[in-house]
Amino acid sequence: MHYNLSYKQTQALVRSVVYGGNCLWHAAAFYYFCFKSRGILNKYTTLTKGDNLLARDVMKFLGAFNLSMVILCLLRIRSLVRRRDENNDESDKTAMTVLGTANLSQFVMDMLSLSTLRWRLGGLDIITVMDGIFSVVDFGYVYLLNKSKTSK
């Protein structure tokens, strides 16, 4: 089966896939940090003394921040699907910069957490790897948008 997509259709599809991936990643963070914080703390920290309610509360606050990234992605996908904003590079640059900053800040904090010995992050764990991948994808997309703008 062969599909003939125009350049604009391909570009909209790629944008939707990048936003979709970010959306799923931040939705997972929202869900696990807010509703499964105890399990996340047990898996990724060295806390062993019972249930740390303060740490769980902090995880829930962190999880709640991810919901704003989910909404941002859904709004951009909706706009692309409705074709109201398919060529609005400025909106995509802004959204991808926000997403990239969110992912990069988490990646950096994951890496810095190695020195505290309280977290089991900063290596090849799924959280650090995905934060790193999405940082590269998001900022890479911003770079490509800027590059295509200057080459026109």
C-alpha cells in the first residue's frame, strides 16, 4: 500500500506524531506521579522507611504540572486536525520550546539526582531516557522550523 502525501500533509502528520508522543509521555507522568506516587517513590528512590507522605505530596504536585503539557499538546493536535493552524510555525515553535524546556529540565534534574544518592534516576532508566529523547525531538523540531524559515 502506497500513500501519496503532499509536503503539507507530511508536515502536519509529523507535527501530530511529535505532539502525540509528548502528550502520551506527559499523560503517563501525570497519571503515575499523581495516582501511583507511592509505587514511583518505591521504584525510583532510596526511601525505605515506610510511607513518606510529604514525598508523595511533592510527587503529586510534580505530576499535576504535567497536565498542562498534555493540554498544550491536545490543543495543538486539535488545531492541526481541524486544519485551522496547519502552517502556523510560530505556534509550533512556541509549543515545542515549552515542551522541550519541560523535558530538558526534567532530564537535567534526573542527571543531577545521581549525586544525591536518594534517587535511582540519571542513568538508563525509562524516565531519564524518555526525557532526553523528547528534549532532542522537541528542540530538533524547533531547529528545523527555524532552518526552513531561513531557507525560504
